[in-house]
Amino acid sequence: QQQVKQSPQSLIVQKGGISIINCAYENTAFDYFPWYQQFPGKGPALLIAIRPDVSEKKEGRFTISFNKSAKQFSLHIMDSQPGDSATYFCAARGNTGTASKLTFGTGTRLQVTL
Amino acid sequence: DTEVTQTPKHLVMGMTNKKSLKCEQHMGHRAMYWYKQKAKKPPELMFVYSYEKLSINESVPSRFSPECPNSSLLNLHLHALQPEDSALYLCASSQGSRANYGYTFGSGTRLTVV
């Protein structure tokens, strides 16, 4: 069954702190792992993504760590800012037949306080 | 142009109405998607179009009818909806459906069925 488990459900971090969100998957056929950021009333926006042949990817304050053997990946937000307050979804993509599907985690509501 | 444009942004319809949601992209993407998102939940895949052909239908009720008139346009025709169909309907596109490309999401149509 294609599932992506995400934790925590909600997270409160002080400004300047590190936000960490974790995801785990079961299907070894997944081969692309994006993170999306969603603000209220908006569609999800691609934040950063990683492929399973890479253990870490960094873009600015955002880092994905990927552990293929454990089938886990995480998002680290360094120097968290109030503007980072949003819902974050991890996702995994796998090919099924003639097309591919993006399966989302359950989401983490991040609040960055002053 | 790096956007997916969805219209209308908000829609209120009665259970006997027929309405359509429209999605447009000019990025040359050949895969387009409809997702449904309920409050505080992740997006759920409804349909995938690859090269203007329907390639995935996630067992969506027939009261939802997708259409892809050309490579830039995706419609979702709605008929005889139920109040539980009220949700944010998201359109997305990607360069290909089988390759590992990120999705670009639109801002969605907030649908309320009364």
C-alpha cells in the first residue's frame, strides 16, 4: 500500500530555532521525494525535493535528509522565521503503469513564534 | 510563465447545478492533475492526464467529469454534487507524468455545495 507517514502533526518553534519534520514511507518503488509548503487559501508550493541516490540536499535555510535503508526522510528549517508559518507536506512519487502518482503525507502545521 | 491558473477562485453551487472548473498552464507541461483537498487534510489525487489522455482515475464518482481540450487546458465538469464535495480543488501540472518532475500547483478553486 502506498503510504507516507508524517510527524509531528503540529509544531511550534521560536524565531531563529530549527524546525524538523519527519516522514517515513513503505513503498520502495518511490523514487522522488518533494516537500511542499502551503499557506491558507493557497495551493501547495514546491519547497525542495530529493532523489533516493542522494543523502542530503540543501537549499538556503531548507535541508532534506534522506535515509534510504530506513525509508525515512526529514525536512530541517534552519533559523525559522514567522513567515515560515504554514503547513508542510512531504510527498513521494512512484510510477504506476502509464503514469505516476504523488502521495502526500498528512501534513505538519508549523507555527514560528517571535 | 511559471504558473498554473485556476478559475474561478470561489464557487458556490446548488446540488442540481452544473458548473465547470478551469485550469490553464503555459509551461509546456504534458501532464496535468486534479486534486481535492479537504480542510486540514493533504491533497487527494482525482485524475491524471498525460499527453491529453486520461491515464489515472482514482475511482472518482461520475458527478465529476474531467476534460483536457488541449495541452494547456484542463477542465473539471461538476454535476449533481453533494454537500460533502465541498473542498478546495487543486490543479497541478508537471513536465511529464512518468519522469521525476515536481508538480506546480494552482491556487485552487474553493467549492461550496449548498
